[in-house]
Amino acid sequence: MKCRTFFSPDMSTYILLTESTLKYMYAFAQRKWNQTEAGGEIYSTTPYSPSLVIDGVAGPHRKDRRTRHSCNPDVEATTKARHNEFARGRHAVGLWHTHPEPIPSPSGQDRRTTEEYLKSFGDDRDRYLSIIIGNRGEVPEMTVWSMEKSGEWQRWAEFDGQTVELHTHLS
């Protein structure tokens, strides 16, 4: 397994998802008909940098309400996880969840939820990310989106073959 890197549409910002973060999220891919959606928040120690390293992930939580096509988080557990990550120097920069489809795309509810999270940060964030894990491939298909402060919804592009070079640059 390797890290994965995604660039914003204008190529000015990228995120690098660490192997441990990816492995954790992949474990919840909905590969069988009876698996429920899972999700949570993603974290970075550099929330204002144009090069975000996503090295923390939380969720799902035991009391989340989960079905095949939805995941409603346990607010208390989510808040506790966010405070624990903040105590470790990590800031919430987005959400992650699974979809029971090969190439995942956001639903209207996914967009509204991401926008609500961004608004809750006030002027503290320019964007909030949404990572969706699909169910196709040994390494699951994955899409990355962002809700921008301007109200624009953007899809980020994966850059294959760049991860080693970028990872070295970040070290």
C-alpha cells in the first residue's frame, strides 16, 4: 500500500493521505450487500497549509446510526474524538465516508453536510474536504471533493506516481 495524493482543480493545493489513514478507511469499504455506510472526520496538523498531510482519522463510532446508504454520527462521540485529536495537534479538515458504489460520487446530503461543517468554522477555514470510499478494486476507488468558502463544490484529481516525490518533499 502507498500514500495517495489529490490536487485541487487549480493545482494550488494538495492533500496526501498517509498509509495508516487509508488502511483504516479501506477497512470499511462496503464490498458486501449487507455492509452499512461508515464515516467520520479526517485530521491534519497543518490545516492552513497548501500541502495537507491527512494523518488522522476518526469514526465510525459505536452509537452512529448506520444503514446501507447513510451514516448519522453520534454527536457526543464525534465531538470527543475531535477534542482528542486537537489535543494531539491535529485539526479537523474534512469528512470521510463509504458508498456502496464502484466510483463514489457525493449525494445532495453529502454536499449539504460538508457545507454545514465548513460554515460551522466561520472564517477559520477556506474549504472543507469530503472523501468518499467506493467498493471497487483491491485498493478501493476513492474520490475527494471540497466545499469552498465561495460556495463552489470541487472535485480533486488524483496524481499517481507523484506520492513518493511529494512525501520526500514534505519530510
